[in-house]
Amino acid sequence: MTVPTATLLISCPDQRGLVAKFANFIYSNGGNIIHADQHTDFASGLFLTRIEWQLGGFNLPRELIGPAFNAIAQPLQAEWRLHFSDKIPRIAIWVSRQDHCLFDLIWRQQAKEFSAEIPLIISNHTDLKAVGEQFGADFYHLPITKENKAEQEAKQLELLRQYNIDLVILAKYMQVLSTDFISQFPQIINIHHSFLPAFAGAKPYHKAHERGVKIIGATAHYVTPELDAGPIIEQDVVRVSHRDSIADLIRKGKDLERFVLARAVRLHLRHQVLIYDNRTVVFA
Amino acid sequence: MTVPTATLLISCPDQRGLVAKFANFIYSNGGNIIHADQHTDFASGLFLTRIEWQLGGFNLPRELIGPAFNAIAQPLQAEWRLHFSDKIPRIAIWVSRQDHCLFDLIWRQQAKEFSAEIPLIISNHTDLKAVGEQFGADFYHLPITKENKAEQEAKQLELLRQYNIDLVILAKYMQVLSTDFISQFPQIINIHHSFLPAFAGAKPYHKAHERGVKIIGATAHYVTPELDAGPIIEQDVVRVSHRDSIADLIRKGKDLERFVLARAVRLHLRHQVLIYDNRTVVFA
Amino acid sequence: MTVPTATLLISCPDQRGLVAKFANFIYSNGGNIIHADQHTDFASGLFLTRIEWQLGGFNLPRELIGPAFNAIAQPLQAEWRLHFSDKIPRIAIWVSRQDHCLFDLIWRQQAKEFSAEIPLIISNHTDLKAVGEQFGADFYHLPITKENKAEQEAKQLELLRQYNIDLVILAKYMQVLSTDFISQFPQIINIHHSFLPAFAGAKPYHKAHERGVKIIGATAHYVTPELDAGPIIEQDVVRVSHRDSIADLIRKGKDLERFVLARAVRLHLRHQVLIYDNRTVVFA
Amino acid sequence: MTVPTATLLISCPDQRGLVAKFANFIYSNGGNIIHADQHTDFASGLFLTRIEWQLGGFNLPRELIGPAFNAIAQPLQAEWRLHFSDKIPRIAIWVSRQDHCLFDLIWRQQAKEFSAEIPLIISNHTDLKAVGEQFGADFYHLPITKENKAEQEAKQLELLRQYNIDLVILAKYMQVLSTDFISQFPQIINIHHSFLPAFAGAKPYHKAHERGVKIIGATAHYVTPELDAGPIIEQDVVRVSHRDSIADLIRKGKDLERFVLARAVRLHLRHQVLIYDNRTVVFA
């Protein structure tokens, strides 16, 4: 599918005729819808939809699609975002010492499972410096202490701007971001090594072992100021038993973390995730 | 959701404007779409969609919806089916000796997981006679031999007509239906106790044990003349090990069979399954 | 396997020769071990084992097996329990209004998935009175209020004694048992409708929906004074999406609850569960 | 656990006293058993066991353990294999064009999930030459045609001898090995990209898509002369839907293949797999 497409993610108060209105907008301008999905949240009275159409043959030039759609959206009190599939997003991967998620993301990007560039790696340690360089990304070592955190976050924000980053992936980055940072750069996906909301915070595998659970999990979510409480994109689990030591949980969890994070990133990059009310609609 | 709804299941050659045309048909007649899902099979060039809307406030009387939609469908070479949610389907459950799927279906119907009536139970054995009677369904014992099969199938077809049956569920009915029977009554769902196409035919758990597989499965599918080769609606699996004897596989399999069959029946009864090309699109 | 067996569940400080000593005890008395499983918890320095052997041909009469084994166990500081497979346990099922776990347990008992008798059903509601009677169990309605709780628990304990009950199953019994009750009758299995420790306490499906999780779970555990914090026997999960309303979570959860509770009960009744340190070793 | 251990994998006709005899052999020589697991296959009358004990403090020197144990094993008609945990196995990975399993195995070896050396990579293509070299393994390009197959297999066998290889992993090596090759080097694990026995042979994802299955799988098995019919070590599955094209099945399957192969290799390398009767007992 190398033909470029446009995707609209829309949420608005539910009312009659929404599907027809949005579809007519595409059709009357000569567009060919290839995916359309919708969801009505009856409890909150919201209509949420994702529409993807081929840009080939579409009459409106790209820069006019947004303004033209806005004329329809505004009377409906609709919030919307417009994406083009050939706009390649730029990702910064943040890591600490563990390499499994970083390697996995890089492998998937090279295998073209993701359409994205990864020009920047930031870490509070130096362990993975060689990985970044081998792969062609710039690596920045920004160690964090209580004292220098605000200062380092300013540098991080500056790097995100400088590299024109669209998405930060916390790929086992073991530091908590400040509320201020998040408000300035809210496009952040984190992988947490537990089945949230169980075992939020530090050392979830130790806590899981202590509690004697029979299944462990991993959770990919958008980062919000409240720790490990942002909108969940994807989760998965694996069975464990009394034979599994904490080291085994960590080992099994690494596989979970790789997969769950990769699936969440792919969904995000394909504009299949719509956030509302601290939850996600995943159009998959 | 006690408001009655109408559901259209449509398949037609892909072309521009289909979403708009179908949505406009609903909207222009005052309908409120509550679910709309679509799929494009690019390989076969087919567009497949399911649209459900509330009948309250819809301007067309029920008997005119089909003819009116046909005027749109015909130029598009669309095949379509129209269902009303308050038309309660009538089910015949066919069993042999095992009771687990029968009990499970009855429990779900009584728990209102299904909207359906179950007036008729047919069996080639008498073991489950009491279950049917206790539950209020009529039970017919129609034993099958090579010699009487055609004759008994004639009686079975007569019973389906007499009881005005919409769907036959083979809930561990251990007889093969003839091609002739299937052509006369094609609305049949079967549960096969393996992960098809592995272990089609008789004694799948014995074959699975012999092969030493680490996972067993169950498959719910529509019945077609070729044995165990009809369109698959739902499948699921469970892990087994060397510790599991054939009796254990049968026991674990019963749970799978119950769940997989129940999920398939529910999807069918909610008109979420569209068949094409010996495959299903499940709008779930 | 109709030959009666004896099963020893043993935990003791780890040391050399334990497997040999325990196996020699069986062998020297003419026993044939059919299952032997062990686990060493290196962190706590504990050796935990389950040994099952055929009683046919065993030289010691049943009443002497315990005393004879104790002579070996005491110097090793071993804790142990001895069970005979032909001692059929007696179960009391406690319910509130929901019938799915009750029906499922009864069906499995009748299908001989469990070797147990179910002479007693206790409920704080009358909804399931007919189920108990139809099945041949005595049904007692003991409504609970803040004021009468202590009094009703006294009656419940009296019933457990009167019916000679070995195990209480809380099959969606929506009342919390007092610490005093639990100390007097500690053999209690509960099914909690969440993936503990997430969503302990009331209304877990509502909380799960609110949190926007992508997977829900169920947990079977032994009851201890701290609510929903006892040793976990079994857990399982099912995937959910934004399309699932709270009613859907409840519906999907019912299937989970049935399965997870049934698996836990079966493991317990086969003496495959060893509790230590608020955790379980499941020899399966 | 850096203390070296010895592991015995034993199968023999079932009879009284086997657990005691084997445990006594370890204990009487001063060994400390850390894992002991057993299985009785009642249908075939076989007793199968795995015993692992610490070599520290064991009285017998390594070279005498085998002969000493044989004196016990022979009267019991037992087949057995003895392994030492500090004997690091040497692996040859065979690939064609796809890199995902190769990368994954290398990553796990470097992350110490496997205790093994990987000195040799053999391929019938040149695509992955750089990967091998970057990682420090020798890479041999041995293209296969109908005409040169016997000749190339002779070279391959020579390389396996030269590099002193203990295990061949076919990590998406898309050629069939001859019966003659397998008889000369039988220690081979293959990853097949389907849930065997479904879709044996070529192009399983295409066949799965054609059949419209709702779940796809992967299978790791020992290679035997009959194609895709050797003893299964591990299997796993992932859910698919009508939305998944063949390309999506391939993408999802890659993750399955990586995991299933890695788990099988780990089990093999830890001597947790016992083969009998074209099946495996996995002591995990």
C-alpha cells in the first residue's frame, strides 16, 4: 500500500447523520475511503470515528483539507486530527540500561513494521551508547539527579525541538518525568512492566513475585502527570508459576515488554489510537 | 438496548462512495446509525459492511426498507441481507450423548446472553431426553443408521419446518449431514473439537495426543458439504502437556467447545457474521 | 484411575537426601509412586513436595501411615498433610444472586470432573433456592445485615459442622466473612472477579471499565482475613476493547469466573495445592 | 546459580521403587538434588524422569558418574543421558533470507538467556552475511540446487564436525534436509511457521489466509526424516481476523516464530526435553 492516504480521527457529541456527513465530505471531493471505523460511547454520549482515504484522485489540496473539514466539524462541536501517511514521524527513544526494547524497536523500524525515523536516543546511562551509534542515531547521555532534573529536562526539551521529534518512547527509561515536562511535550508512550493498575510504581516484578500471582503482564500507555495512570494503549500477559524466580519473571517480562510496546507504537504511528476521557479507542 | 434496530450486511465490488451512499440511505430516512463497520478485501476487490441503526424515528416502514434499499444495491451489484433485532430467531439444538454444549447454550439463553428461542432438540440418542423436557423444549429421538439416514433426514427437515427453525446448532452431534440436507437447510453451525484444519474428521483428541501437540483447540464453523471445511466463525485454544492423558484433553476440550460455540452463536444471532468465499468477516 | 491412592504434601527446610528419604519411606513399605513433584524455594530455603502412591500393595494400614511418616518428618522439621483419594470431600457452596458459578460447579461434579459431594448451599438471597433443591442439595437462606452478621455466622458454622463440610466455595457470594469466622473455618476458596491485586474490593468490572484496561481477569484464592489478599490458586484473563460496555465485561467475566474457580477447586480437591508464606505451589 | 550441576534424563519400563533407586544413587554419593520431576505414561508403561543435582560435594568424579549409574540403569532396562551444566554447547544457526529469528537468538545468547556459543552460521543466501560477521560468527554461503544438494550437505556435515557443533537450529532455513543428513546429525531444531499439524509444508501463512482461520501458530520441533512431523517441543498462537492480510499474518507470525523457537532452544539447552515415541516430555 504505497499510495498516500489521509486519516481523520474525530470525536464529537453523538447525533444523527454523522457517518453520512463525514463520508459525504470525502466522497464529494472524490476520495476513496479504504478504512472507516466508528464507536459510540453511549455512557458519555460521544461519537468517535477514524476514516482513512486515498489521496490519489482527491480534489482538495492537502493544505485545504483541514480548513474545509473544519467547516463541517465546528457546528458539530467535533474535535479532530488530520494525518498524512507519507509524513514520516520522527521518534526519540529514551532508555536506561536495558537494551531489549531498544533493539526490538530498531529491528522493527528496519524491517519496515514501523514507518518512522529514529534520529535520537537519550539515556541517563552510557550502557547503550554503542547501540545508538551503530544504528546511526545520535546518543545523548543525560544523567539525572534530584538536583539537576529540571536542568536536564530543559536540555531534553531542547533536543526534542532540535531533532524535530514527534514522539518520545520511554523504552525502559527508569526515571519519572516532571509534570512540567509532560505539559510541554505530551506525545509520550511508556512501557510499564506490569499489568496496570496492578503493581504501579517501582519493582513490579518483585511485587508480583511477593504476591504470588499466576500471571504477569505489561502495559503500554501514554504518559500523564499521574504516575502509570495514563490512557492504556495495549496490554498483554504471560503465565508464571511457583517455579519462576524473580529473575524468571524479569526474563519472561522482557518478551512481553518488547511485544506490547511494539504493538502500541505501531498503532500510534498508524493513527489508530484516539484518546478521550483518559482512555483510548483503538481502531484495529 | 431495548430499542429495536435494523441491520444490513452488504457485500459488493469495491468502488468510490459506498460508505456515503449507504449512510445517506439511513440518514435521509431519519435513521440513527449506532454501529457501522466495514472491510475492504483488496485481493478480491470486495467491499463488505455491516450497518445497524435504530428503527425508532426511521421514516420507512419495515416492509419497505428492503425494496427501497434494493434500488440502491442493484446498480452496485451488492448482495445484502436485512435483519431486525426484535425478530427472535428459533433454534434447534442437535446433540448426541454429551451434554456440556447443550447445557451451556440453554444457560446462556436463559441468562439472556442470546436473544433466541430453543423450542426443539433432536438427538440420535436418548441420553439427553430429560434435559430437553426439563427445559421446556420438545425432544425427538431420531437414531441414524446407514440404511435409514435419508429417511431420518426427511423427518428432521420436516421438524425444522414444523417448528419454524431459523438456525440449527450441532452441539456435539456426532453424525455427518448429507449434502442434500445441507442444501435444503444451510443455516447450520457446528462445533468441531479441534483447531481446524488440524485433525478434521473423527477422534481429534486421540489424534492430537498421538501427535504430541502442546496446544489443542476448538472450531465453530458453518456446515458445508465438505466435512469440517466450512467458513470458520470462531476458534480458541488451550495449552496441554505430556501430563494430559486423552481423558484430560477431552475434559479441557469441553470447556473450549462450550466457549467457542457460544461465542459463534452469539455473533451469528447478532448478525455480526458475513460469509464470502468460504470465509467469514466477523464484525465484532 | 479407580485404584485408591495416598498423597503427602510436605514442606520442610531444604537439606540433602530429602527426595531419597521420602521415596524410601514409600518404597520400603511396598508402595508404587505414580506422581512425585517437588520445588525448592531457594530464597526461603524451603523444600516443598507432593508424592502420590497407590495404596494397593502398600504394607502399612491407613491409620498407621501418618504416625509412621511422622517419625521421619519430625527430625526434618517437616510440616505435612496426608490425603486419601477415596475420602470424598463434602462441599458447601455459598452464593448470592448470580447462578453461573453454582451451575458450573454442579455440572462439573455431575460430569465427574470433581470427586466431591455438594450437600449444602447457603445464600444471603432466595433467588437460587430452586437450583439447590432441583439438584438435591439443602438450601439455607441466611440474609446478612450489619446487625445480624455475627449471629448468622454462628448459624453458618453450625451448618458446616452439621453437614460435615470440608470445603466452602464462595461462588459469587457477595458478603465479606469476619476474621473470627475464617479462623474457625479456614478451608475457603473464593472467586474474585478481577485480576488481583488490581481492582480488589467491590465493583471490579466498573473500575476496570473506568480505567480503560485492555484485558480483564478473574482470581481464585484462599480466603484470609485481609480482603482479597489470600494465597492465589489460579488466575486467567480475557481481552476486552473500547466496544465492551460494563455489561459486556460482566458477561465476559462470568465465563472467566466459571473456569478459574473450577480449575482452582479441581486442583484443591486433588490435593495439588500447597500453601506457604501466603502463596501457593500448584503441583500440576 | 553458578554452581555446576549434573542432569540425568531417564526413561525405563515403569516399576516400583524407581524414584527411590535414582534418588538413593544421588544421595548415597553426597549429591544435593535441586530439581526432580517425573512422568508416568500409563498407556505405554514408561517411567520418565529428570533429576538435577549440584556437583559440589558429590563424591564421584565426573567421568565415573555415567559408569556408576549404568550399573543401576541396566537391570532396569533404562535409557539415560547425562549432562553437565558447565559444558557449554556449540550451536550452528542455519538461515535463508529472514533475519528475525537469527537476531533474536543472538540477542538472547548475549543477554545470557541461553548458555551456548554460536560460532557458525550457514545460509543458502548471502543476505545475512553481515549479521554473522558483526556478531563474530563465521558465515558460510552454501547455495542449494537439486543438483548440488548431496554435495553441499557433505560440506555442511564437515563444517559441523570442524566447528564441533552440538546443535543445529534451523532459524527459517527454507530448505528440506535429506534423510541421510538427518541420520548423520540428528540434533536439529526447526521452527515451522504454522500450528502443526495444520499447514505442514510450504507457504503456511498463505494457506491459513486462504482457509480463513481465526488463529495462527508456530511450532518448534526436532527434525526427523518425515517433513514437519518430528517431536514437538513448543507451540504458540496469535489471534488474527479478516482485517489481516497475508502480509499481516507474516508480520504477526514473525513474533510467534521468535518466541516459540527461543523457548524451545532454551528448554533443549537446559536439558529439560526428553524425547520418546516421536513425542516430548518437557520438564518445565
